[in-house]
Amino acid sequence: MSNPSLDGNDRPWAVSLVRGDLLFRFQRKIGLIPEQGLGVARRALFWSLLAWLPVAAWAWKNGFFLPLEGNEPLLAHFGINARLLLCVPLFIIAEGMMQGTLTALLPRLVSSGVVPPGQLDRLRSILGDIARLRDSVLPWIAIFAGLASFFLLSRPSEVPHELSWAREQADGAGMGLGIWWYLYVGRTIFLTLLLACVLAWLWRLALLFILFKRIAGLELSLVPTHPDRCAGLGFMARIPVMFVPVVLGISSVFASGWAHQVIYHDVTIASLRLEIFAFVVIVPLIFLAPFVSFLGLMLRTKKQGLLDYGDLIGRHGRLVRECWIDGKPVADVQILNAPELGPIADTAALYELIGRIRPLPLTGASLVPLLGAAVLPMVVLAALDLPLKTVLKTVLKIIV
């Protein structure tokens, strides 16, 4: 049985959390997103260059672009460049990864047999509900209201330090094109994209949480003895990788801002350790939060599996003892001859597999990319203050 398309994708039993929302429809309306595909490359190039290129051109023209041309020029303010040239494209690239990942993995719920035939109608209803929530206008009204409030409350009364390179030298107080464009266009585009993307990604995380919660509420056909140690849900562990560009973009912005302070304002890496540690721990956990929806299901599956297979293995062991130790005739020889159980060593291995079921359908391969995306810019930041040999050892320890 196939599932009708929910959002224009041609894969059954899948729902996109990107295609069809208000931001997607707006960008398609203005031609940034084609009829087919997501237009990731053109959008990443368009939004980042629109925000950065006029600022860079003005800085070049007035001698504030290269480090040798002035005190703390544009290129010395790593935060500005990281926001506009790295973070913006990474947020857009992440949408493509989310689209490809979810539409590829969600159908495996059906093809793997985790969702049995009797639950397909309920799964179809769940996917339809998620698509309707994604397309709803109300969350985006709240997002844009939050953006408007932020811009009204955070309008700078003076030129911030990161734009000191662009201040007009003629009158010492005016705002040149570089400042004007960055504050009201470049910064606006970045903050709109950043905040909209952050809020949009939080909304998508909420949708993912709802989706997982409702899937976990189905009468699933899980296999406690599955070698993936996730009762057959091991394929879900690949989903967190789609968040890597978002985490990397956010981490790059924080690290680049701190790098400027370290190089130009005598801030030490040691004084930033608490902030760095908190960032590296908290941000990946936020993007893993939707998987908490499976916690109760996995714990129940493990508990019930240990009881059920404990009974089976106990019955098998007693019959083996009666037959081969006590020398008694055994009435139930079927369980002793069952090839799927095998010898006692095999039955013990089944029980041990159940005992190693993970509390969440996540693996090291789920955690390492997210943690690496958060850590990598911080390692580059640490390289400003540490010998290269020490940095390489730290990276090797993280990888190993």
C-alpha cells in the first residue's frame, strides 16, 4: 500500500519538514526555489552575497578591507564574515540535508516492518497532520512577530565595535555606506536569517518531536534481539547528521567572535572555557532532544524483552538439564530442537543482546558528527593560544 504524496515528494511514507512551509512558499514565489528541488546553491549564494558584498566593496574602496590598511579592518572582524559568508549558507544547506534525510529514512519504518500493516492508516494520518502543521501560517506569524520585536528593541543607538572599521573619517561621527549597509541590510539579512532559521529550526525540532512521539505511540513491531541494539530502529540514528550544518554555522559564529577578542583585545582562551564547554555540550543536546520521544518505548521494549526471553531461555535451560543432566524423559522436545534457538550459548547471546538495548535509537555515529560540528570551530579558536602539536592531540582524542 502506498501513501499519497504529502508535499510534492515522490517517496511514499515520508513527509518533509521543509517543503511547503511559509518561508519555502515565499522563496519559490520570488524565484529563488525552482519548481523541482530546493535551489540550495542559488539561495546560499544569493543571500550571503547580498548581505556581504556591498559591505566588502565599500570597505575596499575606502581602505578598510585588509588588515594592513587600518586598525581592525573588515577582515579582522571574523564574526561579520563568519555570519554572512559561512553561517547563512550552512543554514540553507541544512534544509537540503533535512529534506534528503527524512524522505529517505522515514519510509523504512514501513519497509523494515517496524510499522505493521494494521498501523499504516494511523501512520498516514500522522504524516498528514505533520504536513498540515508544517504548512500552518500561525507559527510563522509568531516567528516574524518575534523578529520584529527583536529589531525594535535591539536597534543600535551607536555604531557597535565590530563596525569601527567603517566609521566615516571625515567627520568622525557619520555613518558611511559600509555601516549603513551592514546595520540595515547585511546585519538585518543575517539576523533575520539567523533568528528566522533558529526559530524555524526550533519549530522543525518541535515538529520532529511531535512526529517521533506519535510514531512511538503506534503499536510497533519491534525486535528486542535486533543486533542494532535499537530493537530495529537503528536506521533512525542517521537522522541527527542532518543538523550538522546548523550546529557548525552557530559554532562558527561564536568561535569567530571570540577569536576577534583573543587576537585584538587580549582576551585569553582560559577565560572563555566555561562558555565554550557550555556551548559544546548544550547545542548538540538541543538537536538530539526529539529522540527523547522514544525513551519510554525503548525502556518498555527492553524490560518486556528481558522478561519474555528470560522465560523462554529459562524453560529451554531447564529442559536441557532434565534431558542431559537428570536423564529424565522430556515431553517438550520441540523447544530443544528449534534451530532458531540453538544451543544454550546462543540463547544466552539473545538475552545479552536485549540487555544492551539503548535507551534511545542513537549511536556513536549519531553523536560524533554533531559534537564534531560544535567542537571544530572551537579547536580552531584554541589553536590561537595552543601549540599545533597540542591541538592535534586534542583532535585525535576527540576522534578516537
